[in-house]
Amino acid sequence: SVGFVAPSITTYLGLNPAYRIYTVDSGYEGASYRVIDSETYIFNMTEANLGGPDVNPVWYKLYSAREGLGLENLYPQDWDQLVRRMATDDELYKTFFRYYNQDSSGDENQKYNVLCSLLTTSNLDKSKCTEILGPNHEQW
């Protein structure tokens, strides 16, 4: 299963403020009510602060999940395949990490921890991490 969450509008841990809009298959008979895409919008906090108190921040679309991450759908198996691809594709991981951190700075060297957190709902069971990311994650 997949849990969809939204980013924070607050600047928690130095992240840029962000919000997410989910597109849901709905509004007609037989609709699946599945999330079919999401778009994340941010504004650059540093630029907003440099603009001064009289300048409104400029919100812009950071990414669409399907387009930006190359997902066919947002089904659980698509997210699973994304994590598997990121385990070996460093460029894809860097793109994801930029989105994950709302275009803010962050420690890219935490790849195992970031990917593992996408695979588990409990710190007590890392078996899915080992299965997908391998037992020798120290090289990350």
C-alpha cells in the first residue's frame, strides 16, 4: 500500500515551503478514486527573504510525480519500482532527493536511510530494505 502525504508549508529544518495538489480519478460513474498524479509547488525561501517584506514570494511548480519521476501511475507497484530503480540509478536518486528536500539543501549521502524510509512503516523491520537495497548498504 501507499500513503500519500503533503509537504510542509512551514520551513521545518530549512526546507522551502511547499504544498501538493493531488489529481484523483473521480467525477464520473465508475471512477476509481485513485490518485493519478500529484504536483508539488514551492517558493525559494532565500530568494523571498532577499526580496524584503514588501515582495510576495513566487510560488512555482517543482515537479509532477508522474513526469518528474518517470512514473506510469502512482500505484504501489510503481512506487516500489521507483525505489528499486533509485537503488542503482544515481541520477534518478539525485532528482528524487531534490524533490524530497523541496529544492533545499540536504545530505545526499543518506541514500540508504532515505530509500529505506520509503520501503518501511516501522523501524523494527528492515527486511524490505535488505531485499531491495541489499545487505551491504555501507557503500552508500
